[in-house]
Amino acid sequence: MHFSFIVILEAMMLASALSLDAFIASFAYGSKKIRIPFKSAQVISLICSSITGLSLLAGTILRQYIPDWLTITISFVVLFILGIIKLLDSITKSIIRKYSNLNKEIKFSMFNFKFILNLYANPEDADIDASKTLSPTESASLAFALSLDGITVGLGAAIGNVNGLAVFICSLITDMTAVLLGSFSGNKAAKKISFNLSWLSGIILIILAFSKLF
């Protein structure tokens, strides 16, 4: 399969946008002196990349049955809307934090969605046993929470003819780098810092959305 410069650049932009949440979460861990072992970082990278890869595969299959003009429209709308949502992400997270203690008795029999929302707003909560070390099992919970965006983005991007294999490979690299770099940077800071790059991933997704129109 041929990988041109544009294909690789597009894949790197998409993977980088998705990995920013992993960087922010890892920074939060590091700033609270919660260690993320290399194995746990691998689990996060693999789960996040695999979920994104599966959504890309689904989008590639759907693309075969959708007219070209419609694939462009769907891809633009999905990436643009998610980009706007990411720009407003800090507001969303503050609301989740504010109301995370309400209705604690409500539980879902098949999927604890409230836990995922709280984990997304407060990623350090994944260290359930308070061991100050994120185990592979705990990192899996975090990875699934961080992968929520990847499902939508992957599906929309693949419908818009993004190279799924290139994105998957780039995602493995960027997710691993984001986790390790975020943990290291947060550990050096060693204090709670308001650090939000959601606006940056939003801008990247919006740029990718408009690139589909040309």
C-alpha cells in the first residue's frame, strides 16, 4: 500500500488530535505522583488505537455503499461537529465534575456510563486502589474512557477516505508517546495544574473537516 506525504500527514494530524486526551490524563496522573508503568502505557495505547482502528474499518466498509458526495458531507459534518465539541470540552468537563456526586445510587446494569463520564472528567480516579501506580487493569478502564472520541472520529474519517492503516500505526505511536510524555511532564510539575489542550484537538479536527471539502 502506497503512503504519500499527504496520507501520512493527515494520519498524523488525526492521531495527534485523538492522543491529546491521553496526554492530559497522563499529565494529571504525573502531577499527583501516580506512576504509569510502561506496560500500562502499552495497554492504553493498544486499546485506544484498536478501538479507533475498528471504527475506521467500519467506516471503510460503509463507504463502499455511500455516494461520493455523501461521504464527503458525512465526514465533514462528523469531524467539524466533534471539533466544536472539543473546543467546548473544558466546559463539559467542569459540568461533569460539578455534578459527579449527584444520584450516586443510579447504576446501569449493562454499562456504567456515569463512571465513564466521571473518569473522563477526573482521569486520576482510575487509580481505584490508591496505590499511586496505575495497573494494567486500571489503565484499561482509562483507555476505554479516552476512546469514546476515537469511535466517532474514526468512523467519520474513514467514510471521508482517510487511510485507516496509516492512522492506526500513527495512533499506536502518538498514544504511547502522549502517555509517557504526559506522565513525565506531570511528575516534574508535581502539583495540580489546570492543563487543558482540548481546544487544540478541536482545531485540528476542524482543519481536517475542511480539508475534506478540497
